[in-house]
Amino acid sequence: MLAPLTPKTLSEIKVFYKFRYLSSPEVLKKIFDRLRLEDTYGDCKDLKVLDLYPGPAQQSLIFNNRYHPKQHLLMDSRPQFTSFWKKNFKKSPFQMSTLNPYDWESYLMLIDHQRIFMPEKQARDHINDKFLIMGNLTDKKMEGLLMQWYNCIGQKNWLQRFGRVKMLLWVPTSSAIKLLSPTYSTTRAKCSVVAETFTDSKLIALTQDDESELFDKKVIDKHNPIWIDYSSTLPLKISKSTKSPMCLLEIDPSDVQLDKENWDYITQQLMIQKRTPLKEALESLGPGASEFFEKEIKDNDFMNRWPQSLSAEEFIYLSDIYYRWPFKPDMFMNLFNPRQDD
């Protein structure tokens, strides 16, 4: 067991690549108390952890000391951090990889070719109890990758090919606001529908700042997150440009059965017009679409609602109707756009 990294040791890191990391052992303990990971993984003796962009790895160290997983692999390609690991983790339970977590090929190399990290594939009737993904995507430029990882849950590919794999991800607060936006919220977008449909995503912790006040109040009341002061994070320097509001999401994939292509198409098209009455927006699905849907849906109040107000279940309901439409386009592109805000 390694002692938590001290402020003096952590001060060796001079560059954080626009990422922010929680460094306080006390706050990390509070977070792991809240998460109750033992309910999913038991004594963790068979647990394999893939830790993406762990940076200074204080969270990794606190996690490993507490849970003692069977395998804990740190994956980061940034030299400031990998050099820090080599110096400070010479005698540690960690395996270390300098493959880039951004690249799809890195996972094929790690798992299929080098066979260094080989998770157990499990049935999708439960959360995989032998594989956990942890990661940090707190640079706002990583939002696209975050949305791709959410889309992989729906596609059941990438690391989600091993079953319903829990993810603990530190993300920009601005990204979490969009992902967790409830129905009728002005910030609700396609990514909100993706998160609601394919996951049970929980807000576990977040930095206390002006941006955190942009969360819908219903989200804060529902999740009751742990509030984090910036003094518990790295880098320590705080300015308007480097504040980097962040939060921790616990992401449990759901077991959803649907026609993903049809669902993708109708949610994308309708959320482009998220403030347009449904009976008008439906025509964007193809000529005659609104006429067919009006025959199938007798509820005029429902047809007058905006796509922004629709729940995950209601979008699935619409995609089932679209599937039955005999004159739907024969060919269409998968229009999922992980950066969509409008």
C-alpha cells in the first residue's frame, strides 16, 4: 500500500494539459463512501480497472489502497504524467501504459493484440461486476470524446462490448449540464436523450462555482452531489481562463433493446427542431411522415408538444412508429452528432 501523494510530491508536475484533478485524499474518501462500489464489485478481488487519463493518479492511488483490485492499469500518453509515474510508482500495484486513450486503436492493441488487459465479457442483465472504467475528460476539448463514449454504450461497442460496464468520469460541468438536462429544460439536446435512454447517469460531485448554478435545480435536488472547493484540486492556480469547472459522473449502462438506426435518425432530426410542435417537426423525417404519425397518434396534445419536452420512453415510442412507416426513406445516414447543442 502506498501513502497518498503529498502536496510537495504533486508540485513536481508543472503542466496539466488543461485538465483538472481532485487531489484531496479526504474528499476522495467521501466520494468513494458515496459511491458504495462494494455493492457492485463485492470484495473487488476479481475486479479489473482501466484508468484513462489518470494524470497525477492521486485518485487511482486512493482507489487502489481502498479496494485492492485484481488489476489496475493506468493509461495516459502525456509525458509530464508518465514521467511522474515512473519516478513515484516504481513499487506499486499499478500497470502503466503510454497508449493514447483518445485512439480507438489503443484499446485494440491493449486488449486484442498485446493482451495486457483482458476484461471478462458478461451478460447484459446486470452491471459487469469484474470490470470498471475510470477516467478524466475535464478539458472542454474532450467533450466530443465524452459523447462518443456515451454513444458506444448505445452501440454496445468499444469497451462496452464486454457488457454493461460502469464508468466513473470526471467531465466539464458544461458537458454534464447538457447530458443530465431533464425534459423541458432549455439545455436539453440530443446528448441528453442519449444519456437518459442508454444510461443511469448520476451526478456524484462537482466544483462549487458560478457554472454549477446553471444545472437545472431538479438535477441538483435529485442527485445531492458532494460539493468540491478548488483548493482540493490541481492545478492550484485559479483564474477566469483556468478555473475548469468539473464534476464526477457515475454512469451505469442500461439494458435497452431498440432499433438504433431508426432511433438515432428520428431523435437527431426532431431535436434539431426541439422548440417546434411535433406535428410540424415530424415532416423532417420524410415526405408524408406527419400524416402517418397523426394516424398512429390520436392524442392531439401530444402532437403539439415540442421534441424538447419528450422523455426517453416517448422517443422510443416514436421510433417504433417510424419503424412501421411503410414509406420511410430506404437509406439514411446515421446523423448522431455528439457535439449538438441546438
